[in-house]
Amino acid sequence: MTENKVKIKITRDVTHLPAIALRGLVVFPNNVVHFEVGRAMSIAAIEAAMNGNSSIFLVAQKDTNTETPILTELYTYGVVAEIKQVLRVSSDLVKVLVEGKSRARLLELENNGKYLQASVRNAPVRGLSVDKRTRTEALVRSVKECFEEYLSLSPQLSKDVVYNIVSSDSPLYLSEYMPANLLFKYEDKQVILNESTLNGRLEKLLVLLHRECDILSIEKDIDDKVNVQMDKSQREYYLREQLHAIGEELGDGEDTHAEADEYRRRIEELKLEPETVEKLRKECDRLARMQGNAAESSVIRNYLDTCLALPWQITTTDNLDQEHAGKVLDKEHYGLDKVKERILEILAVRKLNTDVKGQIICLVGPPGVGKTSIAHSIADCMGRKFARMSLGGVHDEAEIRGHRRTYIGAMPGRIISALTTAKSANPLILLDEIDKLAGDYKGDPSSALLEVLDPEQNKTFKDNYLDIPFDLSEVLFITTANNAETIPAPLLDRMDVIELPSYTRTEKFNIAKRHLLPKQLKNNGLTGKVTLAPAALYEIVDSYTREAGVRNLERTITQVLRKCAKKIASGEVEKVHVTPATVKELLGPEKVKPTFISRQDAVGIANGLAWTSVGGEMLPVEVQIIPEGTGKIELTGSLGDVMKESARLAVTYARVHAAEYGIAPETIKNTDLHIHAPEGAVPKDGPSAGVTLTTALISAYSGIPVRANLAMTGEITLHGNVLPIGGLKEKSMAAYREKIATVLIPQDNAGDLYEVDAEVKKAIRFIPVSDLGQVLKNALLAPQTGAARPAGESEKPARSKRQREKALLPTAVAAPAPNPAKEPAAVM
């Protein structure tokens, strides 16, 4: 506060005081009030009063929104008060404690630029004449009786206020204390302050008390109504019902008719089916009959908004130009020629027959081979909107079909949500990882997808939340999976399966060169600063990644570029050229170790081929003969039951055909046998290891080495026939990766070579075989004269004519190929 003293001017009963215009507050004489002051002029008035005798004139303004009121915007009567305490909270906020001293009339108001200066005259309440004292006493009694009724309806008054009112009989005190402390509107309080006669004050106070009692009584009736309808455990429900009852009592509840009319207009504009329009109109009618703050009205609004947000009549025009589609696919994907051809065939059919519907494409392949990106490319070349749904781990049917609106927080399913997001009635929707759907007590989502993916049913697909049909026949659904065999058969039957094979070494190099490297150079800000030699890319492919796809390859390239970026950012170099030596320097020792296979002609070791969910693998089989045994057989390497049965078949074949390969029967009888598949922590099962087991077993017993540059696969029968197997494409890729020169395959799998990559067929010689005699003829090296044999084994006797004829017996009819995808890890 400033130290300059402000003199209070008094002229003929007129006092000139600093004034504050109060917002929504009326101060009465003989009452202590505290309030906050925020306007600069009001704070200046307080400072001026404090520099004087602490007297200030307080008067209420008529409109609380007025910032700088003038004389006509203030009430006529106010109070001269004494400032008791001032507390500055901040630079623009002051708390003030004042005590009302006397009632005064505002005569003039002057704004000196700093604060309001008021000219006021003291205006006390006129005293009572003798003939009116009886009426005054009656009014006091009536006021107290009415206050008791008010107190019964509003018990939240403090005990001090109640005591002061009940214990006082002074009409002047009651006429000032009661309005100052009861919850009246400030306009009503000002009416009492304006009254100059004591009886007039008491009469107005009595009217206000009666009115407040009536309002409180109505509120109590509303509370009683709400309490009858209320569940005591639901506080939120109680509050909503209370608001509803108040709206009904006052007659000013929110009008929802205009909102319902707007919804009806939007429904008519969509031109929907009659049954759909009828359903939505009923919801509009329900909304119109409700209060705007009712809980159910929000549910109806959300439902109508969801329905109207769907792209009922919004579609895009398909671009089915073959040349354009081919350019888009070639630009974004290297290789995959058969996959691209299938996609172009599908687009060609759509071009020739625009009414064709219901084609569901399923892209099956190992992780990282481009299934999701192919779907993106199809959407781009067709000009369709794209939406993706990840189905991995989804186990609730409601995720697909939505929740019924009877549940709190109900929402539409993912199909409807994808359409809303795509804003098109004919988008391309990608159902990712469809082979990883799960099911539990909440339902089976794969069964819910049957309707979605069935061309005969999805034209009238009904989401549980919408409960109205929506046409999905224009939607192009593409699904992806790593393993088609885990997809339920009814669901798989509805899809056109396109298999994406593992990438070859050359394909990975070209993908990295054309797509991955430019992308990561841009992402890391190294365009024009880092170059990779072709040999460096091959080094990364061969020595630091082993996968069917290219995800790890991209991560490894990014790792190399980050290390180059560090060198450039530190100022060590300006540009980096990465060579194979640089790759080893940046990434350290080679992370991909050579697969354990027989790389030299050896006795008792044969190279087999296995299928896994992420591609093919080499899986050798080792056999060791233990002399001085009892014919016991030991099987190790986490072999499954089917593979163990194949081992027993191989032992039986070796015992039956021992003489043909110079094996003495006593050798088999007096030795123990140990069969092992390396990498014992990996479970292995399947029948196609039969030829590998037999070859290794015959080699161990006969001492004839097995060719190291040869691999084989095939199921065997008890009589030595070789039956077809599955997963030939993946298995051949594994042989190609390990630089195997020759692969023996079942005769009945010769037709499957059409699906094998041309680069693989160029590098590997495939020999179809129909029986074990042909397998052993190609796999075993020709025995040399005087070759060493296992202990206790005599020289191989000459084969009889009958034995030679037996080896040339025709093969049996092949059984259907087994299902390799159902095996746990490595399927032989």
C-alpha cells in the first residue's frame, strides 16, 4: 500500500468515499463479510481507503458482466463499511475483510481514472411509531415461525447463525442479519436493503422466507420421488434421476425433438432399405420421447451416430488395368512371379465380369515374405481404400460380430469398425494372422468369420450392435497366415489360397538392393553418404541372417547403417563404402553358424530334409553301432512317435535285406543300435524321415559311406516302398541354401517340382525314387574291394538271382501326402 494519505471529504451530510461495485454480493450493516477483489479499479479503491480512515462504500452492480459500471448500472443503496483486513494473494487478486457500518444512498459516482469515487448520504432505517409496534412484533413472530419451517427443510445452516436468529427479538437486527446469512439471491437481498421502513423490511423478508420454504418443499418432494425409483447402491443413477425429476418439475428439460428430426433427415438422405429405415426411425422416436439428460438418450445417440457414420452408399471405382497393376506389383515387390501372376488373373476375371463377387484370397507363407505388403499393393493398384484387422490372439466372437446393446459399453465389431475407418463400402480389408485365432468360453471367432467370408451370406451381414443388415459382398477380403493347416477347414474352404515361398539368396539380395537399402538410407539420413558393395549385401544375407523372409535382413542392414552414421556424425569420415570386411568389422563375428550336416562322405550319417512353419531345414540322422550288445535300439534327439515308428521300420528293412548289403545277421543280433537326430532340444516328428533313417542304418551296418552332397526325404513302407511327402518346396529351399547338389524325392512328388523355384531347380538335381533300393543305390558310394567293415562283420556275399529280382520289384501305390504343418517343430 502507498503511504500517501487520502482525505475523506464531507459536505453537508454528503460523504465522498472510494467505492467498490460488488458482483453478486450485497453487504448489510452490522455484518462482517470477506470477499475477493480482482479488478484493478477495485484494488485501487481499497488502497485509497486504507490510506484514509479505512472507510469504503460497497454497492452491488445490477449486471454482473459489466466490467466498469456507471451510476445507472449500480443500485441506489449500499453500505459504508470499514476495512478490517487486506490480504494480497497475488498481483491481481486481493482478499478483503470488511464490517458494514451504516446504510447509505448513492448520490453521485465519479471515475477518476484510478478508482470509483462515490458521493453518499447516510440513510438509516426509519424508526417505529407507537401505533405500529404491535404489527412489528407480529411480523417478528411470523418471521421466526417461518424460519423454523425453513430450518426444517434446510438443516445445513451453521449453529451460530441459527442461535443468533432464534435468540434475537430485535426487528432491525433480524432484518439485516437474516438476509445477510440466508441463501437468498443477491437481487432479493438488495430489495430488502432498499427498503427504508422496518416493517416493510420484515414483510419482504417474510415473503422471501415463504417462497424459499415452498421451493425447498418442492425439492424435498423431488427427492422423495427419486428415492422411490433409486437403487441406493448406484449413486450415479441417483444423480441422473434427480436431474430428470428436476427437469420435469420445472418444465425446462432439454428438448430432444429437434435432435431427433435432424437424425430423421440424415436417415432419409441415405436412401436405405425399408426395414433399415424403419429400425432407425424407431430409435429416433424413442430419443424424441426422452429427456436430453437421460442415460438411455446417450446410448441411442451413439447408436444412431454409428449407423449414420457407415459408408452406406460410398464406393470407389476399381482400376483393373493389367499393365498398371503389373507395374505397381513389380515396383513394390521383387520376385514372387507366381504370386503376381495369380493376382493379375484375379483382376482379369474382375475386369471381364464386373459382377463377380466373393473372392476371398488367403496369402500363406513364412513370416517376413511380404504377405501384408502384397495386400497393400493390391489395394493401391485397384484404387481401393485399405483397412487392416489383426486377428492374432482374438478369442471373443464379439470382436468380429460386435456386442449387443444390452451391455454397458457395447460397440460394433471389428468388421464394421474397419468399414467406418475406411469410409468406403468396397474397401480391401486385410484379416492378418487368421491362423492364430483362438477360442474360449466366450465363443469361437473363426465360426463368426464364416458368415463374413461366405459370399452367399455376407450380403446381409448383421452386426450384433447394429442389428441391421450391411452388404459386405463388395468388400475384397484378403487374409494372411503362416500355416494354412491351422485354419479351420470350413473357413479354409471359403478362401483361394496363394502360397508365398521362402526367398532365395538371390531374391534376398535384390530385395535388399532395390527396396530395403534405399528405404533405410533415407530413414537414417545417409543417402549419398553410405554405399554398400554387392558382396557386402551377400555377406549380410549369408553370414548374419537365416530366415524365410527379409525382416531380420532389414534390421541387420539398419544396424550397419547406424554404425556408419555414428562414424559420419562424429566427423571421423565423410562417406563410408561398406565391403564384406567392413561388415565383419561393424557386426562382429558371423552369427549364422553352418548347419550341422554331413559335409564329407561318412558312414552312418545321412542328410535329411525337414519342414518347419518358418521354412525348410536340413536335419541329418546319425547311426552308431555298439558291439557286444543284445540288439537293443536307443532313439534320441526329441523324436516324436511317428518318427520312432519310421526308425523301427528302417531296422526291420535292414534285418530283412541285410544279406543284399553284406551284413551278417549275427551283427544285427549281437550289437546295439543308437539312432540320433542332432539338435536334441528341437522336437522332431513325421514319417518323411524314413528314407534318411534307412540309409544311415544300412551305411552303419555295411560300412559303406553315404554321399555328403546328397539329401533325401520320403516315407517308407514295411516292404521298402517310398511314399510321397509334403512341404517339398520348403525342403528343397533348405537344400539349396546348404548347397546340396542332389536331392532324392518320392516318385509321386515329381509333379510338385512345378512349384519349386526355377533357381532352385537349376542348382539342384532332383531324382525321383519309388523304393529303398533306388534310394540306397544313389545315396551309398560304390563299395571298394577290401573296404573296412564294422567289427564282427564278414564280407558281403554275392547276391543271388532271387535277391537281385527282389530289389527290382515295382513300387506299391503311394498313399496321400502327410500333413507336415501339424507337426510340432521340425517335420521330417
